[in-house]
Amino acid sequence: MKIKRFVIPALLILFLGYSCEKTDPEPDPNEIELTQKGKVLVEADNLFGINLFKEVLQSEEPDENVMISPLSVSLALAMTYNGADGETKEAMEKTLELTGLTVDEINTNYKLLIDALVSVDPKVLLSIANSIWYKHTFPVEQDFLTVNQNYYYAEVSPLDFLDPDAVNIINNWIADKTNDLITKVLERIPADAVMYLINAIYFKGIWKFEFDEAETEEEPFYLSNGTTKDVPMMIQEASVNYLSNDLIQAVELLYGYGNYSMIILLPQYNKTLDDIINELNNENWNSWLGDFHKEEKVVIHLPRFKFEYENLLNDELISMGMGIAFAPYNADFSKINPARQLYISRVIHKSFIEVNEEGTEAAAVTVVEICETTSGVPTYITFNVNRPFLFAIREKDTNTIIFIGRVMEPMDGE
């Protein structure tokens, strides 16, 4: 069962600045020192995120725009994981690619990662908020709440789920933490719901080199069905990290001081987006990133885009191996409450992105609902994003993927 309140018709543009000449030296990106286990955790998150993204793409119509936040889903499920035991805990470890890490290593390094990501670049606003809402009459193990408060900075709130305003209270928290980009995730609270574990991420990054709006022109974008549509295309000549191989042409566009960037993967003219998706895995992702090199003169054509996306991730997570966590009589969340039979009833994910000449604004929310069981080198290179493409926003020093998406049809928000 899938929830899809989708795409806001509008496509705003994305990118770097037009002039490459700077009188003052730009500061280098700040470094993030991860522990060895922290690096393993980021690698696990990226592997899980890419696998989840591919599962989501399989369940969507081929012409739909899609974006998820691997980090948001990982953090919401990591909090939930602290309440799991037995086979359910093992299944979640395997699905989240956390096998080999202890619970303490997972929690400790997520805390270090959150601290680093939100503070590494003063020119980029990244906020990560977590919360736990539980039915006020439902007893919860204090250790479960404490570990999520201490390591994930989770706000813990008992709430009367029968109160008609309870849905609004939770949705208002989400709206506040996403700067009103995402304002409504929950439509109702089921009678058997006892807990919500929520992650909200908000990102606002200004291109290190902004696009000049005066250079934006209407240009054709070639859709997957063979037709074309004219879209506002941002244009810029810049020095950027660039990659071209038999499969893809790619650029890296920087935000702020350069810690955060957007990677755009464009299929070569004799390839399709599906060809990239078929080859998209953690090993190839890391290999592609390692093959980027600086090109001093790249002419970039990039469409503005803006859309929102919503998905019920149950089917995808079950397919990836977490089925037991969704099984009412088999799930084991005894570390939340040992006396009650609990299970995950829904994992709701909603995202929003707007890309224009100035930069990027994006947000994502993941809601885990817990219920109780009852019954030759040219002089310049042209990078023309005039066909469907993939994109990812990452923190460069840790290689943490914050968002990853597919644009099949740019939609201008203006």
C-alpha cells in the first residue's frame, strides 16, 4: 500500500555561481574526524540508502520524480532499533547494514555524526531533529527513552492520542523542524497506535558560486516518453569537479565553504537513466566519486526544479529483510515495553526539494509508527542536463548522503 501525494508542479533551477574569479581566497572545507567505527557507520548508511532508493524506484511509476533522505530513514529506524530484541533486532541490523557494530558503537557514532554534520559548514544550514511521542497511558521502558535522548537528542513527549488535537500537535512539530516545507504527514492516529518515532531534516545551502538569473533561458528538456518541454535552464561556465566515462557524465556543485555538494549523474547520450540505476551501488558510487577531477571550464545547463514526494516505506523495508518488524505477532520490541506485543505498522517518508539560481532548500521527515497487537580534449565541456537525471546531496568529508533523487520532468515553481 503506497501513499503518494506527489509533485508540486514547478521546477526551480539549481546551481553554482557564474563568475569564477574571486578577489579573496575562499576558505577550505572543514574536516570531520570520524572514528573508524564512525566511518563504518557512514558506509553502512550509504549502502542502506542506495539499496532503499533502488527499491523505491522499482515501486514507482517510471516517469515520477522521487527523492528520499537515507539519513532521515536511518536515524528514525536507529532510534526504533534501540527498542528491538531477538530476531527483530537481527533483521533490523541486517537491513540497515549495521551487522558487526555493537549497539553502543551505533549510538555513539550517530551522536558524533549528528554533531559534526550540523556544525561543519557555517554557510550551510542543516538541522537534524528527533522526537518520540507515546500514548500517555502507555508505560515505556526508561532506558529506551534515555538512550534516544542522550544519543539522538530526541524530544520525548507523552501525548493523549485520543485528543482530537494530537495529530495537529505532531504535525506542527514536523512543520517547525522543516521550516514549514513539510506541514502534514499524519492524517490520523489509529486506535492501536502507542508510539511515534520521528526524524526531521532541514537543509538550506547557497551555491558557492551562484547562477546568474539573467543567464537563465528557456531550453528544451527531453522527456523519457520521447517528447520535449521547454524549461527554465540555468547556465553557467565554471571550474568544477567533473567525471565522464562510458556510462555517465557528472559534475559536483558546491555549497557554502564546500563541505556539502550536489552530485548530478547524467547518462551519456547512448545510455539511459535505467542504465545508471542498474549500476548504482555503494562500490560504484565510491568509485565514481574517486574518479572526479577538476575541469577549469565547464558550461553547465541545469533546470530549476521543485517537488515534494511521499511514500509509505513498508513494502520496501519488508523486501529488504525487515519483515519481522512489521509482523504483529512476531515482532519483538520488548525493550520499549516487555509486557506488550508491539510492531511497526507504518514507516512514512516525506520529502521536499527546491533548486534555483541561489541554491537548494530541502527537507525530509520519517515517521515510524509503533502499534500494539490486539486482535581529445576540447577547449570547453558542455554539461547539458536536458534529459532525466539523478542527483544526490552529500557531506563531502564523511561522504554522508543526505538526499538522493531522480528528476524525470523538471517542474518550475514560478
